[in-house]
Amino acid sequence: MRLDGRRESSNVDDRRGGGFRLGGKGGLGIGAAIVIGLITYCATGDLNQAFQVASNTSDVTSVITGQSTTSGGEYQPTAEEQELESFAKKVLASTEDVWTEEFKKMGKTYEAPTLVFFNGSVQSGCGGASASIGPFYCSADQCVYIDLSFFTSMKSSLGADGDFAYAYVIAHEVGHHVQYLLGNLGKAHAQMAKLSQSEANKVSVQIELQADCFAGVWAYHEQNMFGSLEEGDLEEAISTAQVIGDDYLQKKAQGYVVPESFNHGTSQQRMKWFKRGFTTGDISQGNTFAYSYENL
């Protein structure tokens, strides 16, 4: 992905080096089931327990508890982190440019989210969170949170690598912000509160697939505006969508799947909705709530 010379967003809050006591509701993050399950497995050697932890980590309702963390002195990022930081700021700036124009077409004003960098743990408007849940969006403070080490985890744990794969992750979280601004997120959460866990999971899948589609819409307009995509970039994003599908992760964790616990969508669904956004560039094509769960 060619981003040389592109502007970096100033809507950034760098909290690396801070510490706090964990606890509270998490936001919407595509990395939660991935990393928590893998960490549990590494700590216990028990795939069954790892799967239970991962499958119970609903991005909308998860509660994360732990010990207090502290940080001594000013945080010094590595050269790799500095490079990833600049990249993330440029991708965020791109989402600002794209969604500002798309909201204008709808007669609306786009209000950009703040990108929060943290390492280890962070206090968000949705409560406390550790880096183990991966990047997430919190509608309470309209921020996207990311520990840049997640990208290293993507590569080492899932084989998902490449700059456009990383951009897809950020664009997905910004997609949740777009959902919030359009009112979709609030309506979906209100609906979920009235449902059983298995039925609420189906709404969660609709939320996540719409964010995937919005990430595709962003990529379509990013390419039209700036021509930044290179050969292989689209494949990187699609491959990432595949390995973060619920069925892929559950199969990897324990050898079989439990469809009623899916809360992000299957690999096929995630690839399908990202590609729909990328091929059409039309936000109206992302109304996942208009489809029955079985037809997503």
C-alpha cells in the first residue's frame, strides 16, 4: 500500500506508558476471540478452556478483570512501532477523507473518531481493557483503541500479514464508528439486550459484517481517490478476513465449530461482505440487518 507523502491524522491520543486497574465492559474488537483464546492456551495448555474463554468473549458485553499495571518512566517506542504508528495515522487520515465525502453525499457531517495508542492496558469510555482484546471501538467516547503489538500477533499467530491487512483492521474499527454515527450500533445493541445469548450473537454477527463491508467501501474510495493499492493488497485483506472468521478460529482452537456461539461471522461471510463493499463502494449495500441470519 503506497502511503508515502500522505498526511497523518492529528486525531490521535497516545497513552502508551500508562497503567491502571482493569475491569469493565469492552468495546467492539475483531481481535478479542483470537488473542484471548491463544493466550489462555499458552498459559494453560488446555485447548478446551481456551475455546471457552474465546467463545465467551462477546465484543459487546465482555468484562475483563485483572491486576493493576504500572509503567515506569516515559514510554520509548521501537523503530518498528514508530513505523506502524505513522502508518496507522495515515490510514486514519484516509478514513477521514473518505467518510467525510461519503457523509456529504448523504447530507450528513462526518465526525472523525480519535485513535488511541496504548500498550498493555488502557481505560476507555467503555471501561478497562487489556491489549489481549486487540483493537476495539468504544462508542461511549468515540475512540478506536489499538496496541500496535497486535499486528505482530496477527502475523505470528494467524499468518495474517501485510500493510493492507493492517489497514483493513483499522478500517473495520472505524466502520463501527460509522455505524454509531448512523445510529445502527445503538439500535443493534438495544435489540441485543432483549435477546437470549444465542440470538444476540446473531445480531453481533450482523454488526461485524456491516463493519467489514464499510471497510471495503473505504478501500474502494481510497483507491479511487489516491490509487494507493498495490498488487496483492486486496488479497491481504481477504486473507485476513478469512482467518478471523469464527469457524476458522474455533476449528483452529479445538478442531470443531459451535455455530450458535458465532458472534463475528464465518470466514466466508467476512470475505463476502468486505468484497461487497470493495466492489461497489456503496454504503447502502452494507445493510446486513436487512438479511436474515441464515442468508448473510
